Amino acid sequence: MSATPVPVRRLAAASLAAAAVLGAVTLPASAADRTPDRPRVEISAVRYDAPGRDRRTNASLNKEWVELTNTTRHAVNLDGWTLSDRDGETYTFAHYRLRARATVRIHTGEGRDTRTDLFQDRRHHVWDNRSDTATLRNDRDRVIDKAAWGERRSHHGDRHHGHGGDRH
């Protein structure tokens, strides 16, 4: 009885196919579901020092703001997301969808919310003029982005600051 030789190419192809199937089956779900580290929504600009003297007038409060930009081609539901300062003062987004490639400005003072402007309805300034950190968290309390300025700033947020609020 003689053995029938199996062509080397066929054997190699079968081995590679088996390895591919085995690799796909054993791939951890977390690796398969990974998305790029770049946030879908980012803090694109901050005006932490309203022009002129800091007064508790609504006009002065609303000249202090944070801008968020959706960097994707899909709308992002911000319901339950938060924006907070280093002292823990927190604004929670309610029933707001940020359109694809759109920007929204979150003002400190009172006003009527629109698609491009939201208001925290506060009667005092939130962002410290000398140093502070704005932190954006999603509805699962995961940090999405940070912007820091001044003496205690972290290197993570250096790209997002602006005395006058210009985008960088």
C-alpha cells in the first residue's frame, strides 16, 4: 500500500486557512471592537476670560464659553454627557444631538438654547482666568477630551485654549 502524496501547495493553503479561522475565533472581542483613540467630539476652543472686567451680568457671563466640535460624519447624541471645570462645577447635556462636522458653543450665563449655542444658566463665572481644566465626559463617565490652561495645565490639553476664543 502506498501513500498518495499531497501537493505541498495544497497543504500550505489548508494550513493557512485553518490558522486564519482559528485566529478569527480567538481574537478578543475588545480588539475587534477597537476604534481609533481620536475622540469623536473634541473641545475645539475655550474662552475662559471674558473680554473686559468679570462681572456677574449675563452679557459678561455669556462671553465665557467652551466650543465642542463633532469631528465625524455622523451626529453624536450628547444626552447625559457632562462638561466640568477643575472644581467640579458641571453642566449636563440634555436632549442634544451634535450634527456631523458641527460645532456648538456652551455659554456660562443664561439664554435660549439653539442648535449652535447652549447655556449653562449660571449666575457666576465658571472658568478660572489664571488656570483651569475643562473636561468633557460621555454618558458613561469616560473622559472624551480635556482642555487646560495656565500654571497647572496638563500637556494633554495644550492645543485647546484661547484667551480670546480663537480656534486653533
